[in-house]
Amino acid sequence: MNASAETTAVAEAASSDPVRHRSTAELEAALPHIRGAPRSAGTIHLIVRRPGEDAREVLDVAEINDAEGVAGDTWNQRSSPTSADGGPHPDAQITIMSTRAAAAVIGPVERWPLAGDQIYADLDISHETLPAGAQLRLGDAILEVTAKPHRGCAKFAARFGRDALRFVNTGEGRDLRMRGVNCRVVQPGTVRTGDPITRL
């Protein structure tokens, strides 16, 4: 897949979503598999950038930099109510979502970009394994996990259901960071689908 062939417009209304939302029971059943993710080294399965509002591009190769997060992404154009000046939050340049959580919450990999995260990796990203300040190597780049929470919102509920929103934001879903983890860029570099992602 490449960016020119894989631009996906995001459906906003839940009624336009043809895929059934996961129930709380289904999400709970996925927990043992999510807990079993590799703790120190995993694999990147999907890279996504957001070139515009509610648009997604799936990339084979991405450049990571401290100006945009993923080159061509609109992180640096997005306001944040929790940043000091209301502008883009420096602790949320790139977000990583567990592929196991994505499969449980979202379903088929073709739908994962709807979540809006940039990196989808088979890695344990729980608070216990990756506390704030932990660093990860992806290709030539290095990211640092930040303390800024990554929470589901109204769009997340519309796309994946209210059960999913409640589950990722509370209890074990929150502890495992099933919604994902925020990171900032420490070292720019190139990352490719299939690259290892390693805790330093």
C-alpha cells in the first residue's frame, strides 16, 4: 500500500459505519491476547498520516521529524485545549496504538486508520511497561513516551461504539493504553512498515 493509492475519508456518523461495534464482553475476551504483546521489542504493522481533517494516508515509509511528527501529517496544525498556548500539544506529536487492541476494538486492519493514530505496532504499551520517559526506537527515529493521556472521544465513540469508548478510557483498558500512547520526537529518522520497534 502507498499514500497515493490509500487515501481514506473518515465517516463521521456511526450510522454510516457498516461494521458492527464490539461489545464490552468481546473486548474483555480480548484482554489475555492484548496482555501477551511483546514487552521490549515488537513490529510495526501500519503507518498512517493525516494530511487533512478526517483524511488518512497509509504509508510504506515515513519520515519522522520534530516539526510535523510524521512528515505530511497535520499534528502541527491541530489545536489542543490542554497545551499551554492552545496550539498543537508538544507531547502528542505521534501516537502509537497496539495492533492487538486495534484488532479487538476496531476489527479488520483496513479500518485501523479510522482511529487517527500514526503508528500501529505489536508491542506492550501499557503504563507498567512504558512509563512516561521511556524511549522507543523505530527505524532510525527515537520517540519518548509522554505523560499526556491519550483518551477516546466523541469521534471514537461514533466510529467504534460507546462500549469501546468506555472500555479504553477506564479500568484495565486504560492501564493497558488500549486507546494508544502519546509520544514526542527525540531523534528524527525514517521508519518502514515491518521495522522493529524496540524499547531502549
